[in-house]
Amino acid sequence: MEEYNIQFRKTHDLVLLHDSSGGLLPELDAHRVALAHLTVFGIAARYPGTEADEPAATDALNTADTVRTVIRTKLGL
């Protein structure tokens, strides 16, 4: 978004960032629910007393891997 001079606010909300991107990553449109889940998982897991079970952690890692692959492909990496 920096490269395209798209204004965005600092946030950990991956859905909001995706929505603010002006359609730069349409490949992620089908992953909105997963992005929302990853956002919650990423924030909640930072605080003491909050834990993720193994299936939730595996799901979050799979989503992160998918997003990373899409972005790296888009950047030609």
C-alpha cells in the first residue's frame, strides 16, 4: 500500500487492511473469514492467560502461510 500511496491506519486488523488496499490482492478475497480469525488469534495470543489449542494454532499457521504465499507471489519473491 505504501508503494501505491494508499492511505491506511496502523492496525492489526487484517480484514481492514485488505479492504483498505484498493483491491491490490484480490487473491485474498476468498480468505476474509480466515483473515478475521488470524487477526483475533494474533492479538489475543499476546496476552497472559490466553492460549490456543493445537487445532487453532495449526489453522492460524496455515492461514498465515497462505497469506504469505499470495503476498510473496504478488511481489515476485
